[in-house]
Amino acid sequence: MNDTSLYQSSIDSLELIGRGKVRDLYAIDDDWLLIVATDRLSAFDVVLPDPIPGKGAVLTGISEYWFRRTTTISRNHRTGAPALEAVLSDPAGRAQAAGRAMVVRRLQPLPIEAIVRGYLIGSGWREYRASGSVCGIALPDGLREAERLPEQLFTPSTKAEAGEHDENIDFDTACRLVGADVARRVRTASLDLYRFAAEHARTRGIIIADTKFEFALDADGELVLIDEALTPDSSRFWPADEYAPGMSPPSFDKQFVRDYLDALGWDKRPPAPSLPPDVIRRTTEKYREAERRLVA
């Protein structure tokens, strides 16, 4: 893997149409986009000032892997895409995109994020301790932190702009935002994708505690999986051999950075503090280990 960091891309041969927390989007034509996964890292919905070397390539490699393996569960935005070389004519653009970019269908994302929780951790654990429920879904008494849930939960959220925070919503609110039929289809696809991936990851020594998907509708009203899939940015990955309920397990994702930032007492509002070299190095190692275990 190339260790050269890319914090922000600049591809002159295509029109830049937006920058997300991690990805830069370029228009190819009316039907296709180029998505470049940079090495930016966001935590608590704030983009950090330091890149994580090689992170964008890891996200792209893992997403491509899952997109190929889950086509029987959900269509995705890579279907029928032209080759990268066919849409990038200039050598400088190709160099930036190499190993970290995907050509994808140009679709309008749904205004919700589809979160599936298999274990009680993070904001779900905090809500459960306060109310005995997660996103309005009542759970049995006596569950411990990081405990496997009796059944997987679909807990959607709003989609925040950079610098803003996503907000958990209940299923009825999701229905109001996207329509009941679409919300039900998103829930079914999300749960099926999670179950398939969690079973595979277990064979590679990884527990997928939770994950987040994004979807769009195509011109025919078909549901399409977009953005990324089951990466260390969008999921919580735990080493199965170190897992035990009652504590927050170590992880192969950006939870390591979140824990560091929490220890600083940062108020989770921009600007974010810089990361020390050791935290950057160890975060890179965790992302690479996740890819090595899942994709190898």
C-alpha cells in the first residue's frame, strides 16, 4: 500500500461537486460520479486536521470487497460502472485516484442513515442505561455493555452536514422522512446485509458490533446501496478473541481515536485537536489489520 497521504484531492479534468467528511465527489457525466476516498478522518462528525496514511485505500478496498459479495442482497452503485482509466485522462488525476477511487452511479441519497446494531455499545449503551431502550426499542433489563443483543436492531439516524451531529430517530420518523414502503425496504436490506457480513467476519476473527449503510433510489424506484460498505469508518470491528461483555472491547476502527479525543476532554465541536504521531500510526495499523483479516 502507498503510504503517501491524501488529505484533499484535486482532479482538474473533472468537475468537483462536493467534499464530504472523507470523500471528494466529481461529476463524470449525468449518470456517473467519481468518488475519491481521502485519508481524512472524522470523529464525532468533525473532520480532524491530520490524515491517516493509506486510510482511503483501505476503505475503498474493503467496500469493493463487500459490494462484490452482496449483490444478491442489494443492488449497489458500482453496477455497470466504466473503468477508472476510461474516465480519468490526466496522469496527475490518475495518480491521486489510484487505489482509492470508485466510479459509481449518480444517485440522490436518501435523507437517513441506516444503522444496524448487533451489540449494546456506544450511544445505544448510553441510552439503554438511561431509559432501558435504544431508539425507542425496549430491551430486557440487566444487559451489560458490549453484550450481544437478543436480536439485531435497525436504528436509523438523520444525516448531518460536516460539523453537525447525526441524531438517532425511531422507525416512525424514518417512515415520515422517506415513506413507509422505502423505510421498510431499507430496514430489510440493512439487516440482511449486516447478518451476511457478520457471519463472514466471524470466520475471520472479527465481530461486527454495528454498522451504518446509505441507500438511494434509482430511476425505477429500486433501492441501491451507495457510499461505502462495512468499513472501519462505518462499522465497529472487534477482535473476536478479545471480546467479553461488560467492557468496551479493543477495536479495528476509529474508536481508538474517539477514545483518545474523549480523554482530552474535547467538546466535540470544530476545530478538532491534532493527533500525535503515535495515535496516527496505531490508527493506520488498525485499519490495515481490519482489511487484512476481512479481504485476504
